[in-house]
Amino acid sequence: MALEGTLRDFSFADILQLISLQRKTGVLTLKSDENVTTVSFIDGNIVGASTLNQHTEDLIGLILLKRGEVEDGELKEALKRQEETLQRLGRILIDHGVVTTDTVRSALQQQILQIVYRIFRWSDGDYHFSQESDIDYDRELTEPMAADHIIMEGARMTDEWPFIERRLPDRNVVFIQVDPDRELSVVEPVDDDFDDLGFSFSDTPQPEPVSDTELTQGQVSPDQMAVYRLVDGLDDVHEIILASPLIEFETCKALADLMEMGLIRERTNNEIAEVELLTEPVSRVERPSVVGYLPWLAIPFLILLGFAFTIMPRNPMNPTFSVQDDLWERYVVQSQSWLRMDWLARAAETEFFLHGFYPTDLDELSASRHDQALMSDPWGRPYRIAIRGDKLMFTGSDSRGQPVPMLIQSRSLAWEGETPEAGNRTGPGLILIP
């Protein structure tokens, strides 16, 4: 079956439905300006998905960690074994009795769904379906998924994303709980489809069902409670998504719902300054968080991505893949350097909130509040800071001292009125009253 074209003419839902109805086996490749994603099918059912620019929350190790299925030490040990043996992470965890086969199967299903659901938000892109006689996939750990339910869920998410994005236009926003001491009760949501039909499968009278939209004050759904517990006044939306056991859509939806219910709100600039002043920055970096596991989790991502491409012999994206030192530096060490720069950018913003001006030199960051080890990159060279127009710029370099696009951070200045020159250091700032 020759199936190719653009998503402007044929939607992703229509493509899934066609492949499902005709029970086709093969690989669907979708390309946009920002990403390339492949979805594998057996007899019209989805058995795999991979993406060139994989999101951190899609890593199987992180999914298991967020669900509480593995401990930090167990995951690190498994990742070391994977580095030595090149086995799949899920198989290593099963063979050493850390998790069950069903646990890994469920995590792999979530990984595939997260990738597939994002495609529903693509407004444009090219697609090509390559029909195959068979697809090589782990039949023990991967359960084929029917496209019908995925199409329905994808359509629901597409309808609800505009509402969510209106409430969460900026993923860098930090939320706090309005009343942390408030008692909340968790109410299990009902299946709206069966509720609408009015069927009852029991002779015993049942309590009136409650849907997400009918929750009263003090009531939250299990998903909302899971996300509510992650709102700590320190992590932004990106970090909450990383820490949440839910998929990206459900996490963002829960945040939007919690805002509507008045249970959380955005943290103010005064609160940002107070928290940064009273909290040692080094504790912020070392605070237990799934973000700390990202460098290790980059290893299985590279290996699994390579396997995903090479097991598709007729896939036009079929490159050879080898893990070399430059890849370790590019995807792991440079990621560590980027996180240091992000921390410094936050520290610079704190200086503005406290004193009314941005630093133009790293030495102007108060040594009593900032860890000097974070002032330089993993190779011992100091980062560069500069103000360019209305932007605060931080730049770093690779192991050879050469600038790289990944190690450039740009943040808009928070000045009110006209943008000041770099040398004009006057400003109202924020005064914290003891």
C-alpha cells in the first residue's frame, strides 16, 4: 500500500484509522521541521514508537522511577550493566528480579503512547508508510495496541489542549499551593461513556457517580492529587512534568484544573526572591529530584534509539549507530553544563529581584549565597555573562573551548519601562522587609 503525503491533507487520526482497518504491517514515518517520529504496526496494531528528539519523560528508566517501581540505586546499577552488555534496560531489570514482566510491559506501553499522542498536535508534516512482511519487536514485553482507542484519546486531547495552553502558556512558571494545610479528599472518577449510557451492572444501589467536572470543593481526582503533591513552590512546569507519573497531557491538564479550582497559583516575584534568599542554591541543585538522574538516563536513550532505527531495515531513517566519546560529551556532559548555566541564570534573576539590577560579571554574584563550583563548566572554564539589548545571555563552550549552540542561554530582562543599558545600574529592585 503506497501511503504518503502531508498532514495538511490527511490527518494523523485518518492515517491510523486506514492502517488499522486494512490491518497493515509496516512502519509509518512522520517528519516535521522540528522532529522525526516512527510508529510500527503489526496487523494494524501499534507495537512501537520512537522519535529523533525524544523527550526526557519518555525514557523507560525515568518512567519506572517516577512510578516507584525501582529505587535510585537499582536503576543506576541496571544502567551500568546496560552500558557493559548493551542489553535493553527492561530486560536487565527483569532478569535481576527488580521488576516484573508486567511492570515493564506497562511502562513500555506508556512510553509508546506518550510519543504517539504528541503527533496529534502536529499541524503540518510529511508522512510515509513502508509496508513490511514483519516487524521485529519484543513480543514478550510489548503488547499490540488497537488504534481505535488511541484515536479517540488523541481527539479528546486535541480538543482540550487549547484550554490547557491558555492556563499554562509558559512552562517556566512556578506554582505554589494556595493552602497547604487544607484537607482534600480523593474521589475516583467514573467512566463518562458508561455513565452517559445509564447502565448499571449491579443490583445494589450505587452512589451517584462523580465526573471530573462535577467535583465539589475539597474533592480532587487521583490524577489531580498526584500532581498537587508535586507543587512545591520550587519546581516549574517542566520539572513537574518530569517528576509526574502521568503522561504530559494528563499532568498539564491536572495543573490547569487545580488552577481553576483555586488550589494552586503562580508564585510572585517577591516569593521567588524570598525563597532564593532563604534557600541555599547548592541544596536546590542537590535536592532529590528525577532531574538528577538525567545524565545516566541519556545512555539507554541513545542505545534504544539506535536499536529502534536499525531494526527497521526499510525505514528511510536507518543510520548506523555507535556510542563514541563525542556522543557522551554532546548528550551527557554538555547537558550537565547546560543545567549549571540554567542555575546561574536563576541566580542572576535573584540579584535583580533583591537589588534592582542584573550582574554583568560572575564575580558580582554574592559568594555567600552561590556555590563557586557552579561558576565554571565541567572542564574548569568560567561561563560568560553579558546583557545584549533586552536579553541576559549566558554562554559556554565544549571540551575544546569552542562555542556550541546548545550552551547558549538567553532570558528576557525583567526591567519595567525602557530597557536599561548594561552600565546603567539604577533601578527600584525589590525590597524584602524583615
